Amino acid sequence: MEIKGKLSIEALRAQVAAETIETVVVAFTDHYGRLVGKRCAADFFVEEVATAGTHACNYLLTTDMEMEPVAGYALANWQKGYGDFHLVPDLATLRVADWLDKTALVLCDVHQPNHEPERIAPRGVLKKQLAALHEEGFSSAAASELEYYLFEHSYRQAHGQHYQDLKPVGWYREDYHILQGTRTEQFTGRVRRHLQRSGVPVETSKGEWGLGQHELNIRYAEALEMADRHVVYKQCLKEVADSLGYAVTFMAKYAEDQAGSSCHLHLSLWRNGENAFAGTEDFDGVACSDTFRWFLGGWLRYTPELMPFFAPTVNSYKRFQDASWAPTRLAWSYDNRTAGFRVVGQGASLRIECRLPGADCNPYLAFAAALAAGLQGIKDKVEPPTAFVGDAYAADSLPLVSTSLAAATARFEASDFAKNAFGEDVVQHYAHFFRTECQAYERAVTDWERKRYFEQI
């Protein structure tokens, strides 16, 4: 199916000749899921970069949030001189960046200087799992449901205020309210239209539970395409907000008294054009196949070992609070929002919704973790536990979700399953990244500490 806003290289050449496209953003995601890369003159892109690729410093997969090079990575370091990656544009991702003036955007695969794919790059991690899935005869259908908060301050104003006392665009809980949604159509309507014209088909937008919190859902796709759409979506919303004097945050838990922002993952496997999860077997009230049952069993079994791929920041774990719409127990249930895994749909629409990831997740890593765990479940015929019924928040017998990035990282680093699924070098690289994030937090002196201890201690 042709997607509006997607470009073939021939169509791009025509637009470059007509001077309707003058710039091409060439980008990939870092560990955090941020787009990094460069802008190319459009004629140079079609003449050179589209076929020969371009380069970027390999320190981009070894930095912290402030772009400081971090010691301890085998991939790149001062001793190796911080050389270049080779960036290979995936022309299937070429699209109009409708929110920017006369601009197109293409996502890249990261290759080593010898032109071998760099397995540590987030998109490469997902592509490896999809290759394993395809070897078993399956394809995927995936969606990521992103939530975010919108503020009346600009990013510069928010920074100047140290991100304190920010004014959300809403002043009461607006979940599904049309009136408050109308008030933010200057932003939300604009981003819906920009996404539609940028090869990211939109389904719906709505107010969410928190003050100024919203959800905008895009159509499902194969997992790699969905992850690509996810990162374009976030870039679009941030840049449109910036242009309008707003600020948008995808923090998992931006305020202790407000709901967290999630990124629920929806996933099903397909074979020969049919949903491989669908079936006639009655499993705790769900008509399903063995494939569904075993995939669910594997996803549940290995999630504790893969939590940093679902919840990658210190802030991620502050979202996991009882009665908060975020899960605190590992269980599956049918159409039950208190469980970590919510099964929804039936027949061709039967799918698993994992409610663990927050809006801060890197979609390539989150989908890679889900596919690796589920595929292992199929191979080992892992039986899931009995479906949970009731309020999972009140079920003390259920296993708890990890409570900190430090604990989750230790379990990830020790996981033989993770090493077999992704490669020991990949696990060591990301474990170092997550530990570095923990150490930065542990060194920081926070406003909470000053308020608590400055005078009273």
C-alpha cells in the first residue's frame, strides 16, 4: 500500500529538480532514541549520499545525555581515536518531513568502516531479531502507543526555569474530553496533519488522564517500520512544539503527582497473510493458537531479564506505582489495564499489549526485546501462567516489576538469555550505558534533597 508522504528516490530527484525539496535530514537514533545525524543539500544527497552513504563519529553510541564521551566502551574510546561510522540510508524510510521547510528525511543503518552492519546500533539490534523471526516463517504486526505532556512554556523558557513551575496546557483531567482537546488543536491538529503528510499514518488523538497529557496513535505496521514511525513521530512533535513556543515531554514520569506517560507495545505474529496468534483453542477464555500461548509465555518469562530495554532510564521506574495506570505486577489478563500484559482483540485482531514501556523507551530496543523473548518462548514451548482476573495492583502473590534501573541492569548483564539473543558484546555495551546513567543520577544533588535537608538536618 502506498503511504502518503513516503518518497522513492526517483520522486525525490524530481522534487529536487523542481526545488520543492532542498534539504535531506540523514539520521539514526542514539541509545536514548534521539535522532542524530546531519543535513545534506538535497542535490548532493541524490547524487552521492543516496548510494554511497555518509559518515558520523562513532562516539555517538558512547555518549551520555549531554553528549559527553563516556569511558569504558569497547566500541569507541579515546584510545581508538573516535573514528567514523558509515551511515547507509535505508531508502525505504525516505519521506517528506512536512513540518520542516522543503525538507525530506531518511533513516540510516549504522555500519562499521568495513561496511559490516554495526550490531550494537539500536536499529541493528531490532533487525537481528526480525531476521530470526523471519527464519521461523513469521512476520510481525506492531504498534506503539505514545503519551506525552504539553506545556505552554517554550523549551528555552522551561530550561531557564530549571523545568520547575511549568504550566500545562490543561488545568483539569481531560481523559477523552473533546472540549479540552479542542483547545490544543493548534498543536495537535497540526502534528496530525504533518505526520499524515510525512509517511506516518495517524489514527486518533485524545486527552489523557494527567493535566496537559495527550495521546496520539499511529497505525500499526511491521515492527521495523513501526519503530521508524515512532522516532519520526517524536521528532515531529518536539520540533512543532518548539516552533509554536510550546514544550512537550516524553518523560516516563514527569511529576510525582501526575500520571506517567506510557508507550504500550501491541504485537502479533503473522504467517502467510494470517494472524498466527488466532486459533480455536480455548486458553483461559481466549480463542488462540499454540504460537500465541508460547509467545506470551516467553515474553512473560524473560521480561525481568530484559527490563532495561523496556524501561531505560532512572525515571522509568518511578512510573511503576499501584493504581496509576502503569503496571506493578507481571501477569497477563484479557482486557485488564491493571496487568502488565493485556491481551486484546480476537481472531485477526488478537494481539498482546505490553504495558511496561514508558514514553522514554527506545522503540528499536523495546521491540527487539519483545520479539527475542516471545520467539524463545515459541522455540521452548513456554506455557504462560493462568490468566489473572481482578485488580493486579492488589495481588501480592504476583511477581513485581523491577523497581530500579540499577537492579534491572544487574539482572540484564547477568542474563544468559540476553547474551544468547543479542550477543555478549551488545549486552556488555548496553549494560555499561545503563550503569553510567545510574551513576550520573547517584552523583546528582537534587531539589528534593535541598528541600528536605538544607535547614532541617
